[in-house]
Amino acid sequence: MNTKSFVSKLNQITRALLSMTPAQREVVHQSIQASCTEITMDELIQPLFNVLSQCPHCQSTHLKKWGKSGVIQRYRCKACRKTFNNKTDTPLARLHKPHIWEEYAHCMVLKLGSVVDNCCPFKWN
Ligand SMILES: [Zn+2]
């Protein structure tokens, strides 16, 4: 799927999800989970990063791949020479336990307040 089609489909899906109740969103979520293998945070973020394709420091679009940190692709900006990855300058940057944050975000989307209230996100970083 090319980038333009991806963005168009993403907008359609977002509008549809926003019109649903939390219970209906949970049914969609469970259906997706049952139909596919585990999707990592990077698999979710990378397409959005590819659409933006700009340096988080100076917004230049002149980027070069700059090795990997583990499995995460790093980039170097040709304008400011700073390096970054697809999570730099986002709330997901420098997290040591991103899988726990995924669960936390999922609970927030479903408005499961009692589960979220019992969590301590400050210990997860
Ligand atoms: Zn830059």
C-alpha cells in the first residue's frame, strides 16, 4: 500500500472508530488481535514516521539511514547532523518498557479507569 492510500485508509478507520462506543471498539480490537500476529510498536509507528519523513530537531526532509540501535532504525539529518529514530521527540522516546505503556494506552482508549488507576506509570519509565 502506498503512503497516500495508507493515510486515506487511516483517516477512514479513525473516523469509524471515533463514532463507536468503547464496547464496540473493544470488539474491533479483539477481532484484529484474533486475525493477526502480534504487532510491535515499531510496526505501528514506522508508517506514520515514513509519512512525515522529517527531522524532529529542524524539520528538514533530507535524511539518511544511520545504522540501527538494536532493531530500531536510526536516521541522521543532513541539515543539522543530529541523529534520531522514529520515537525521538515523542512520548515513547527513551522508554525502557514500551510494552507496558501499550497496555496502559489500551486501557485509556477503552476507558477502563479502575485498571488505569491501579497502575503507576512513573515506575515504568
Ligand atoms: Zn535536522
